[in-house]
Amino acid sequence: MDYSSILEELSKASTFDLYRLSIAINQQLENPQRLDEIKRYLQPGQKISYFDAQQNREIEATVLKIRRTRVLVQNLCDQAKWTIPLYFINLEGVNTDIINAPEKGLDKSQLKVGEMVGFQDKDNNDLHGEIIRLNPKTATIMTSTRGRWRVAYEYLYLIYDIEQGGQHLIIT
């Protein structure tokens, strides 16, 4: 499913249209037949990935316990245990990236916690750092030299760090 094109179409919808669609989507997410289908593919000890909306990225985890509508998992990276809805699980390995071409800068849907981004401070100095939180209107960035920053999404650009002959290449 092409999430980018769906979001492009949804940007044309009214707020009421979005609300009505969210009700229909929630009904499908809570459909017992769909949940049973997911449970048939799961077993304790299985490695899975699920989508974390707060971090806007997939998390690798191990299934610990399967319940009626939720599953207890343990994240592989930090060993934290979470009970998540069954529909968070990406059984098909679907690409969750959303690629938009906004007119200026990035938007929240394109960024993930842990990604490297760049921006300019008030004195037009180029800064870069790692996203540590995605807020409603800003991203919280931790830089190595100047600490923590909250930067509006439209002022950010992605940084690709590629080793080329010992130099780092930054592409915006």
C-alpha cells in the first residue's frame, strides 16, 4: 500500500471526512476476525516488528504472551516489555516509510526517532544531531556540541552519512 499517495489524497479531505474515516478504520482494526487472523500467525518466542507511533518507526521485538486483543512483547534493543494491540504488528513486512515532497522542509511523517537531521540556528550556523523525540509541531534534536534543540519540522533536512574516501558526505 502506498501510504504517501493515500496521505496526499487525505490532505484534500475535510476534517469531518477524516473523522468519519477514522471511525471506519477503528472498526476494522477491532474486527475479531482480523484479530484472530493475526493471532494464528503468532507464537511465544517469535521475533516480530511492530510500528511505534511515538517514534514513527518499526521496533523489533519478541512475542512473550498472546492475549485476546493484545500481545505482550519484549523489545530487542532495550529489553523493555510492552503490551501492544495486535494490529500494531507488521506481519507482512510492509515498508512503513512515508515519502512526501513538501514544499519546504520535512514533515513529522517522514522522520523517525534516531535519525540524523540538520538545521540552522538563529545565527545561520549549520547544526546537526539525532532526533530523540517527535513532538506535535517540533522535533527534539540532541546535538553533540550545543545540547538539546526543539526545531520545527519545516526547518529540518535529513543527513545521510556516507563513508567516501574517509570523508563524510552530507546530502540535503
